Amino acid sequence: MSHRTAPSESTPPSQAFARLVALRFLLCRSRFARHFQLARALAAVTLITLLPRTAAAGDQALEAARAQIEQRIAESGAEVAVVFRTLDGKHQLEIRPRDSFHAASTMKLGVMLELFRQVHAGMLRLDDPLPVRNEFRSVVDGGLFQLDPADDSDPDPYAKVGSTMTLRELCEAMITRSSNLATNLLMEKLGIANIRRTVKANGGQGLDIVRVLEDGKAFDKGINNTTTAAALAGLLERVARGKAVDAASSEQMVAILKRQTFNEAIPAGLPPGTPVAHKTGEITKIHHDAAIVYAPRPFVLVILVREIEQRDKSSALMAAVTRILYQAEE
């Protein structure tokens, strides 16, 4: 567990600034070389004193936040990974950043990235139609299986079986309503090997996508999509900085992520109206949220939670962690 630190200084910023102004005045008015040399040396010391103060104060706030977060985690009895990074690169806090978790639906970020890569490369268009069917092959033996609409968070695509949906519509359903059917259709169209390469190329080492969703035979054999908090944070940083595929693609992906309909975790810990571009993931005793938070100082936050059965409790824990970190940056 670590975060970036800066040297701690004892001089208050207001006093240091006053000293700097006075010394600059002396530099301008002095007629004597010895005064000039002395004033220049003192000004340099003042600058060293003044500039790191804000970072040091932020580090102290993050240390306090870490203690609060670790206490919350201990009280919950859950296994939790957290990665928090401000987009200006000044502050970072990590707790178990490279521990592997079942990815649940957070892996859909990788699918979206590959879709936009292929569109950018001219291989596909977002308005291309794709036949909708509910029949997929297991990675274990190639046997056919179907998804159960009752187990899917979005029933709407099942009404389109036998007709078509555009790639744009499937992506929207996959991200904003976490449709498993839309995800599987896109994964088969794009190719899992391509998705894996794109994830790795965009800072997502640690997100391992090996199969389509609801493959029961694979699940029984322990063959699952897995992720780390650091991997998801790496992907979201690329998107936030406009470097995932290209700037235009990143902008479109942010817009889709902002339309997420499940907002009980990270968004619930933020002041109302704070823009959040995020993707959740959830299965039994697994609940994750991975977000770009457009606060006054924007940041990426990934929280992975394991071993809490009640969804309201895992949501409350993630909201509490978010609130602590947001307040530490105020």
C-alpha cells in the first residue's frame, strides 16, 4: 500500500508568500551586489518552502483517509482493493492494487475499447447491424448454451432475438444497463484475442478476459474473467486523458460511461450532480465500481469488493470510501 509523498514543510503558505514578495521587492530595489546575492539566495529558500506545502498537506489528508478507509474495510469483513489517482498526477492511494478479483461486468470496459479500436481502424461502423441470437459456445468444449433473461440486468435485448441491433445499441446496453447478451454478441463479433491485445495496449495489464459471460461449464472449472484494481484504473486513465484509441473515441466512451444507470456505489459518495463516468460489476458476493470522477480535481477511483452478500452493504461501503477520498481532496 503506497501513495506519492512530498517533503513536509513547517512554514505556512501565507507567511512564505509574504516573504517572497518582500524579497522580490528587495531584488528590484537593491543597488548593492551583496544585497542582491543575499536576497536571491533567500528568495530561493523561500520558494522551496512555499511550493511543496500544498502537496504535503494533501499527503497528510490522504494518510488520514487511508486510516479511515482501512477501518471501514476491517469493520465490513470484506476483501477490498482500492486505487485512487488524481488526473494531475499529484495524489495516489492504493490498497491491494494488484490482488486478483473476479471481474464481473467491469470486463465490459475492455470490450468497449476493442469496439472503438476496430471502428477507428475502419473495420466496423457503430451503425452496422448485428443479428441478435441467444446461443453461444462454451470455452470448455464448444458446447452450446443460452443466457437466462432472468439473470440478466437488461431484458430488452432478448426481445430483439431473431432481428438485429446496431453495434452502437449493443455497446450502450452493455455499458449503461450491463447487458450480458449484448456483451456476448459483441465479444464474438470482435474476437476475444483482439480484446485481450487492446486491453494490454491501453494499460490494462491485470484484466484477463478469457471467455464470454454465463459460461457455466467454464465457471465450474474456475475459468473466469479476472481483474485487478490497478488494471481498471490504468484503462480509465487512458480514457480520461483522451489516449484510449484516440481523443474522439475516448470522448465517446466517456459519454457512454456517464450514462451508467447503476449509481448506488461511487456516485452515492459524491456531492449531488458530480459527473461520473463509470462501470459497475456484480455477481454473488462480488461488487465493483470503476470510475472517472469529474470533481474540481478530477480523479480515477476503482473499488473492488469481495465477500459481502448484501448489495446494499457493499454499495454503502464503496460510497463511504468515495466520500472519504473526496473530502481528503477538498
